[in-house]
Amino acid sequence: MDDGFWPVPDVLAHLGGRWRVQRTVRDLAGGDEGRFDGTTLFRPLPDGGLLHEESGTFTWQGVPRPAERTLRFLPGARPGTADVCFADGRPFHDLDLTSGRHVADHPCAADLYRGEFTVQDADHWRTVWQVGGPAKNLLLTTDYVRDTD
């Protein structure tokens, strides 16, 4: 494709397995920057979805801390797509990578999270979340590289 994105016909089949993760978090209001380094494991759920388990170290203002999160990627309304939910089942956003790129919004209290998902090739994808509102002004950029070890 000439737009530089790599189409993914089935997001759940594509994401399965282990990925190395690097994330930068920039506070656009205060100028602080943090970094997360870790792994994400996408493992099958009985319903055909994937359990997303992320763990690693988040360093903010020079202080490293263990960090983890769990999401559920469930089959979406259309074939090849997913509905992403928080661990407790609350909806987060939809995900359709059939064009190699997707934009999703998630309102959180008075803040709005806008995520852009792009796939570079079979082993590299990126998310960029812009978070704006009265409580937050953040830019979170996450690069995923398939772990083949």
C-alpha cells in the first residue's frame, strides 16, 4: 500500500503471542516525560478473544516502579475486528486494523482519549494516545515488536 500501513485481515489472529513494549508518556502541560519498558502477552480466551497482559517497569521523574495492566480483546461486530474492554468488562474502544490504521475515542470522566493504531508490518505496530481535558494533557506513544525468542 502506498499509505505505509500494513493491513491486518484478522486483528485477534495477528496479535496473539508475546510482544516487547516501549512506551513514552509526555505531560504536555508540565513537560515531564516517563517511559515504560516491558512485555505484552496476548493469550487465547475461551470465547475466542485474547487476554492482554502487560507488565514491566514504568519510570516517571526518575523513579522506576513495577507496572501492569490487563485488557480483554473480544471478537468485534464485524469479522476481523475486536472490541477492547478493561479487565472488569467495561468497554474501552473498538479496533479495526483491516486497513492497517484505526482511530478510536474513549471518554473518561471529563477527559477524552483519542487513540491511533498503525501497523507497520507483521512484527511492528504502534499506538498513539492523545489525552486531553481538564485533568490531563498527555501523549502516550507505544511501540510493539513481536517477540520471536
